Amino acid sequence: MRARNLIAALVTSGLLAAAAIAAAPDWPCWRGPNRDGKSTDKGLVKEWPAGGPKQLWKNESIGQGFSTPTFGDGLAFVTGDADSKLMLFALDPADGKEKWKAEVCPAWRGQYDGIRSTPTFADGKVYVLSPGGLLACLDVAKNGQKLWAKEMKEFGGAPHNWGYAESPLVYEKLVIVTPGGKTPMVAFDKATGVKVWASSGFAAAAHYSSAIAAVVDKVPMIVQGSGSGIFAVDPKDGKTLWSNGFASGNVANCPTPAFSDGYVFWANGYGKGGICLKLSVADGKVTATQAWTTRDMDCHHGGYVIVDGCIYGNAGGGWACLDLKSGAKKWSDRGVGKGSICYADGMLYLFGEGGGKAGLAVASPEKFESKGTFSVAGRGPSWAHPVVTGGRLYLRYGTNLYAFDVAAK
């Protein structure tokens, strides 16, 4: 009997441990583990009840900003402006309570006060880029002690009208950012802050996009959008691999490029629409050929995701679905209105910029099918993107961060 009880206890504890591991957050940086706006979560609800999913907690003291939460070392990290300082807050994901906070630099003042950049977690460190152009590395084990910092102006960079909004990219042993100008991109040793390379061969004004890593025919590259178009560099030395002047000179190019199946898609607002480039490699040289352009996805800054050969994203005042390879429009719908997007377990999580309205919809090219809406409180535009990880939906609206239970029971 005792043996059977012991076995049962071990099995139960093992199942609980497995469940805990399955529920662990997997969102270390901007737009998730692969920087594509797609969650690795499974087993989530397919429809919300009236009033929305169950709220687990709310933290009203994360400072003003538009950044999203990220996770690492058992903590949730979020940035915000508080008491005229840019702060990094470390929260307990279980209840949202503050564990510690650390000052990064003085707060940036301009139109729409508040941090834009989402913190990046890697190997016990958090990397933050301020609107004014300070890249800082903070030590999690030492409650956010600053290990090193670099100014974008050291590399000829300057913030555009609304400040830097880029979220740093950690790639292998590097942390990569985009100062802009004659040195569009710079890579630092992520541990020491020592410059490893500065890009060359392409001048690009820094705007508000964040870089992604992609691999085509075993050739790695870092792809980034800018005020002078979209481009890619070699992560070994920063040399330009290809560039395209789409949306050059636009008022503001904000969304992060999306990559899938050898295609790069990038869409912007202010009437520019989108471009899709087909990437290929011959004799070691990468070529980016225009596959198509569109006006059916005019995306200010809410972004888009690529799922099963379809692009779902913000299109003007609503949402649209396009075919990745042809650009053909599958559907368009107002949904929750203009906003941002995240994908998880077959569903689209939408967050409207006006009034904090969240929506759930089926990720299908057949039609837009809503599966529930609700709203959260906050002030100003709700520009932070939704985050789905560990069975929870996180929504940031101004100085408020919410956590909701979206795991299927």
C-alpha cells in the first residue's frame, strides 16, 4: 500500500511539474520568442465568455509607456516612465506585484510621453533602448544594476520625431540596434558592451521598427525596416546583403518586418501599404526580388503575423488577411478597430488602440469570425501589443498591466 501511495505521489508530482513547465512564460523579447508575434502556447480557450476571460491581476504602477511585458528568470519585465525617470520594473508573474525596480535613465519628453521600446531578456540580463537613444544592459540577479550602456549618438544616430522605439535584438552573443544614418546598425558583445561591428554600404534613417533574424538557404541575415526602406545585413560583420527603398521618406515607418518561407513582408501607414520580397541565394549572394505590393494592408504600427501562408494584420481602421505569396486579399473586417495583434493556438488576439478594447478571432483565411470582446481601463491610446504566454493574456494600457487566464480548463 505504501509503495502504491509513493508511486501515486511521484506520478502526481511529476504531472504537476510537467504542468508547471508547460505553463512557464515563453516571451523573452518583442513579439515573442521568434519575434514574429506568435505564441508557442497550446490548449487555449477558443471563445471568451461575456465580459471577457477571468482577470488574474492588475498592476497600476508600471509607469507611462507603450512597451509590452517580457519574461525571464521567473520574472515579468516591463518599462515605464515614473517620476521623470525611465524605469525597468520586475514583477512576480503570479500576482503582478513588484519585486524590484531599477532606473535606466531620465525620461524622454516629447509628443506622447512614455517608453516605446520593449525590454529584451537573455542569459540573466535585460536590454533596454530609451526613446532618446541610450542602450542599457541591466543585471537581473543584482536587481537591475546597470552593467554597461551605449548612446546611439556615439555612432552618428539621432532619434526621429517620436524617439527611438526599437526593441533590441539579441542574436547569439550579440545585441543589435539601429542608430541610423551612415551607421544604420551596430552589434555589441551582449556581455561586455564592446562594439563588434557597425554596418556599412547602406545609409538609413532610424525610424521605429525592430530588427528580426532570418535564414534563407542556410544564409543568416538581420532584416530591419527604416526611414530609408527595408534592408538586411550579415550578422557576422554587418555588411549589407540587400536593400529596397519601399516607403523611403515616409512620415513614420513603424511595424517590424515579418519573415516566412523565404518571403519578407513589410507594411506601413500613411497610405504606403505593403511590399513582399522573395529572397533567394545564388553563389552566396542574396537577392531580394519584389513579389508584390499592396494597398490592402496600410499598417500604422499594429503589426501583422504570418500563419499557414496567410498574413493577418492591421489594415487602416480594421483588419485584413492576405495571401503571403500572391498578396490576394482574403477578407477585411473592422473587428475592434485599428490596433495591434498577436497569434496563439489558432486564434488572433487583437487590441484596439482606442479605449483598450480587446478581441479574439479565428485565424482563418475564409472569413473574420469574432469569438469575444472586452475592454480594459487606461488613459490615452492603447498602443502596446497583446502578449499571450503561459496560458495568460497580458494587456498593457498606459500605466496599467493586466493578466487574464486564457487556458482551456
